[in-house]
Amino acid sequence: MYAIFKREFLSYFRTPVGYVAMAIFTFISGFVFYSFFSNGFVNISEEIITLRSLFVVIVPIITMGMFAEDRKRGTEVLYYTTPIELFSVILGKFFAAIALCFVMFINVFIHMIVVALCGVHLNIGIFGSILVFFFMAALFISIGMLTSVLTDNQIISAIVCFLIIFVVQMISAIGEYLGTTVSTVMSFIGITDASARTAAKQSVSSIVTWFDPFIKTSEFRDGIFSVSALVFCFSFAVFFLYLSFRILEKKRWSQK
């Protein structure tokens, strides 16, 4: 696994992929920090929360070539014809992407040092936000890896990954819209009980927003830690990694 990790991590810096991702992340984080700092108000937690919205752009960039690039180089067949553990391949690539996220996040650590040197107290909410950032990075990277496994085209992989993450970021709004739609339909078919329509609206919204990792982890910024929220992100990340493994396993057997 270490050999895969090392090769994948270094490959980010042999191609423009790593530099583009780092440039986008550094520019936005610097802009947000400067905006706070110039106004005499610095909130690292809010900066990190803002940076989480970049996953919709950053993750497709760093995951679209995870397996498509191997197909292009002709090295993918080695995964199927050698006794290498496919799950080690999955984990090696996964941790390489996580490591790249950590390198990008050094920029935020520098901001924290600057803030500390200015005498601003770093509260527990900042560390909660950092923890959530990497758990959500793991979740979205596992999704990006799955889209890369499913298609031979890097562009298609990036687009599908972008759409999935965008939908995840919009789950709260989607839940509210579906709840309102259900309430409207109930009114249209003659159900005039306002309490029943309200209950139905809230139930539908709650069911949909249960899948929203942003809502589940929203209290971390306030220093309120929830193990269930981290388990949620971790479980789905493992689930998507397992799906990627099963797809690769199926391809291995089709090579024989």
C-alpha cells in the first residue's frame, strides 16, 4: 500500500493537478482570511467552513484521474494480473488524496499561527472544524474515487463527481423543497388539515436532510462534538471505498 501511496502522492506534483488544486485552495483561503483580518475580525472556524464549499471543485480535480490515468498509461492491467491486494490499491490512492488535502490545509495552519501571534485565542471550535474538514474530505474523496472507477473518461468522472457533491451540498434545500411540495400536493387533493400537512412537510424534510453531512457537523464549530456525525461520514466513506473495491474485483475476474 505504501508504494501505491507514494506513487500517487508524488504524481500530483508531476502533473498540473496538484498545483491547480493547491492554487485554488490557497487563493480562496487567503482571500477569506484577508477579508476577516482587514475588518479586524478573524474567525478561523468560519474560514474552514467556507473552504468546505470548495470540495465541489477540488475533489473532482484530484480524483478524476485516479484510475483513468492508469488506463491511459496501461498500468491498470497490473492490478488485475498480479497478486497485489486491490483494497491496498484503493487505500493507497485514497490516503494520497487525503495527504494532498493536508498539504493544502497547511495554509490554514499558517493563518492560525498568525492569529495566535496577534493574541487571539484559538478556541475548541477551530479544532472541531478542522476535524470535520478532514472527515468530510474523506467522504467526498471516496465518492470521487468511485466515479473514477466507474468510467474510463476523466472528464465524465469529474462531472459526475461534481454533480454528486453539489447535490449533497444542496440536500438541505432539496429537503425543504420536497417537504413544501408534499404539503402542496396534500392541499391539492383535498387534505385541509393544516397540522397534518405541516407534519408531513417536516417528516419529508427530516428524512431527506438526515443525509446532509453539513447539518450533522454544524455544531462542531461551536465546540460541540458529536461522535454520530463522524461515524456517519466515516461509514459512508468506507461504503464508497468498498463499492470501488468490488468494481475493481469484478474487472479483475473479467481479465481472467
